[in-house]
Amino acid sequence: MRTHGHTGSLTYTSWRAMLARCSQPSHRSYRYYGAKGIRVDPRWRSFQAFLSDLGPRPSPAYTLGRRDHALPYEPSNVGWATRRQQASPLQAELVLYVIPQQLALPL
């Protein structure tokens, strides 16, 4: 049997973690993902499909990032991003909720 040759790679590890946190109640992060209804595109149950859609993880500095955190893990909503890139929109949202005035904030 031939395999994809990525077992143990950064990309494969990210894929497995994504599936686990969305589908395994025993996973430590399930309450933030699967329990809140965050799902994985059925096509991505296949590692080859996931790899084909996203390409390999560029480096350890990158993780899976969802553009819209209310939407599932699917090709149109996911990409490789640094933690800093993922935190930027969140920081802007927090500032807007804390300040009860309408302000133009630099991003």
C-alpha cells in the first residue's frame, strides 16, 4: 500500500489536530471547536485533499487560520497564517468592543 509520505510532517500534524479538535470530545480543545459546531469540510477527511487545497505548511511559524471563526474548516475559509496574523483581527475587534465610540483604527 502506498502512502502520501507526509506522516509526521508539520502539515500532517496540523491536519490531524484540526480533525481531532472538531470531532473528538476527549480532545482538550474540543469545547472551543466541535462543541461549538465548528466542522471540517467532508472532503478534508482525506489528507491528500487537504494537502492539495492548502499546500504544505510553510514552516513551524505557521498554523491553520480560519478567516471567519464562525465558519467551518473549508478551502474558502482556511489558510496558513502566523500567530501574529491570526491575532490582528481579534485585537481590532477587542478594541472596538471596549471603546464605545466610533473610531477609525489603523490596521
